[in-house]
Amino acid sequence: MNSPAEITKSYLVLTTAIITAIIIICGVMTVIVVTDPAVKYSHILSRAAMTVRKVYPDTIDWGKASLAAREAMMSELDPFSHYVEKEVLAQFEDDMSGGYFGIGITVYPHESGLLILDVREGSPAASAGLLAGDIIIASDSIYLNGLTPNEALRLIKGEENTILDATIFRPASADTLKFEIIRKRIEFLHIPFAGFTHDSAIYIRLLDFNAGAADDLKKALDSLSSQGSQKSRGVILDLRDNPGGFLSEAAEIVELFLNEGDFVVGTSSRSRWNEERSVVQKNGEYANYPVAVIVNNGSASASEVVAGALKYSDNAVLIGDTTYGKGLVQGFIKMPDGDGIRLTISRYFFAGGKYINVIDTFDGKHAAGLLPDFPYQYEDEHPFYKELESSLALLQFAHRYQDELISSTGDKNSIANWIDRLRKYALENGYKFRSNLSKAALEFSKEVDSGPLKRLAQKAVATAEMSDSHLFQMHREFIWMRLRQIAYERKFGAFSAYKEVVIPEYGPISLAEQLLAKKDSQ
């Protein structure tokens, strides 16, 4: 047994050791506080706020001041890191859950309220009789024309099983209608179409990588590949304008097409806790299927993970245009007041250590993106067509002549006639496209007062405007396809529009079919 003196001595030694350790730790912490810029400047900001509170004679809105400080801090980071208000954070939580409560419509801001671009098949809106092209002008007796789009959308959404009293203006018939619509949970539509092309390739249109996207894609593949009457030449994965979503969903999809041991994607970060390397654990069920991925400038983030991982694993070809260039991973951090921060935490890389983004050399916008193996010039990227689509003239014309467009033979003369009718309709409704050439000619004409030079300038304006008007006919095949796609979608739904119009007529899909057929014959 130890004597009291030995116990006391041991106690003193232990106590001294603990005190020494505390002093050392405190000293290290003091050094960290002094040298860590984040701690140092947040302390200075806190001292400044306390000084203002004590000395400043007027009332301070500290919530507003705090918000301004947070936004100023986030403005020094990359454009994908920013302060997030409660409502946006709630939307993120919806994305995590795979759905939301509402009536199942896609809308676009309109001067009178919200223009319905799409009505989800089987949704409460569809059951009630709403149509694409309708304009929601009031919700529960609150008129939407004076509200922001987000404010208007919040009125449309609501708790499950509550009733939305919607006032609708239907331009096609000039009617104002009343609807009672019961809000339900709307699952996100990740895949509007999955089916076979005419040349026996599986075509899947994937809109996002939110929760459930990977499961939906696998179910589509399983269903189509099990159809014994048709053997697939390969898979066409259409990721045009897919903004991304969750990295985990993208990784699950990539694993379907790779073999055990293949590298999927890695993430590197300042913090080792955010560093990951994803490798396929077992052979993918569709690893022996050739794949063509259709991409464009709107294919970003998780879309680039899928496209890049398959490309650099030599398992797919990319068709289309250079992708957006966002190889950064964001995390959401919730703040005590309910708001949050969307913060870049890492960057991803592919097999061979290939990165899209390098954080330390980030240009403030985006990186170069993934280059396609087979470039395709999209007609819907032309400034003329973009303006035509955004003017809503195309949409309204297709809705007005829906049944005629669907039944039209589509021969050369018929298409030319339809395009000329659309041109006149668009002009009557205020659409007038001006190319850079016609804008320059017009400006030059304004600068010249009179004389031969004035006549020459006026002639240049007339010539440039004539050239602009011919753009309708130059893009007639694509415009014709879009008119019929809109008409089919409004009457029969998105699946029918893809099957009857997009699959047989859209250029990038035809190119993908040819490449897969060539690979299959080798």
C-alpha cells in the first residue's frame, strides 16, 4: 500500500503536469487566435459592432447589418458560394426529400402572373384541367401581377391537402376560368422520357441529379433492357441543360456502366474530411453497353461528373457542345437564425487526375468544361431562336394551332407555309429580331443626317433586316420540330412528344444512333 506521503507526491506531480499542459494548450490557442486571419478579423468586426452599439446615437437594424456583412464576406469567394435565406434552404431540403407540395406545374414569369409552361401528367393541375399556356392571374383572391416570381410561387405551393383557388386566363380562347385544386406531394420528375430510338438504342432524357435520380434511371434501364423483343445497340444519355444535383446520385449512375475497380470520381479539398475517392465495387450491370452522352453549355456539375467519368474511363463518347465547367462541390451549412451558407468545399477529378476546376486558379466564373468528342452546333443556341423562344410567340402559336400542327403532313411546302404563318404571328405580337449587323446599320443610319450617305445607310438597314427575316426559313426544320413538340406535349404529354417528334427528328439523337450503330457493327 502507498503511504500518504507517496500519494501526495504523486498527486502534486500529476497536478503540475495537468497545469503545465493547460498553459501550453492556452498558449497554442492564443497563437492560433492571433495568427488565424478568420479569428483575428471576426474579433475586430465584433469589437467594431460593440463600439457602434455603445456610441452610435441612432437605432441600428442589426439583422440587416449582419446580413450585409455576411453577403460582403461571401462576395470574396467563388460565384457558387453564397449566403442562403431560409426559403432557399427550404427548397434545398425539398431537393433532398425528392419532392414538394404543390399542384405539379412548371411556370415562367408573366406580366399578368405566372405562365404555365408545362403541366405534369397525373398531377392535381392536370386532373383539374389546367393546360400549358394558361396564365395564373390570382391565387386565393390575391392577384399575382404585382408580386415577384418567388412570392407568386409561394402562394401556389402550400401544405398537403389544402385547396388552391386559382384564377386562370386562357389566351387560346380568351376565357377567364376558376379552378379549385388540392395540393399534393409532387415527386420530382427526373426522366420525362425513356425508350427506344428507331435504330434500337435506349434513349434516356435526364433533367437533374436530385434525390432519386439514380434509382429512376436504373429502373428505366432495367425495364427497357428486359424487353426481349428488342436488343439494344447501346445507351444514349441526354444531359442537355442538366444543372446537376447530388454527387452521390451521379456516382451511382456512373457505376452502372463501369467494371469493378474502375475509378469513378474523386474530390480533393483543403480539409482531409472532404476528400474522397470513389471506385466501383462490382461490375456494373450495363458495363458492356456502349454509351453516348449528349451535353451542351448547360450541362454542369453532377452532369459533368457523369460525362467526365465515363469519357475518361473510355466508356462513352460525348456529343454536342462544351459543358459549363463547374467541377466544384458545395455543402450547405445551416446558421442559428435559420438561414445558411452554400460553400464550396472541394473540387472533383477523374481518372488520371484530370480536373475541371482548380480552386486556386479559378477565374471567378467557370472553367473550360469538357470538350465533346463529336461537336454538334445546336440551333436553339442561335441568338435568333433564343429570342423567339423567350418572346413566347412560339409557345402561344403552337397552343393556338395545336390540333392543326399535330395533324399536318409536314411536307416541304406545308412546313414553309407554317413557318411563314409563325413569322407573321410573331411580328404582330411584337417580336422583331435584330442581328448585330442590322443593329449596327440602324445606329449608323441615325448618325447620318441626309444626302447619298443617308440613302446608303437606309439601304444597309433594309438589307440587314431582310436577312434577319430569312432566319425563320433558315431554321425552319428545327422550328417546325419545336412547334410540333409543344403541340404534342400540351395535348398528349411529354412522353408522347418525345416519342413522336423529338426522337425521330432531333439531330444530336440521330448522330448518337449512328455512332452506336457503327460501334455495334465493329
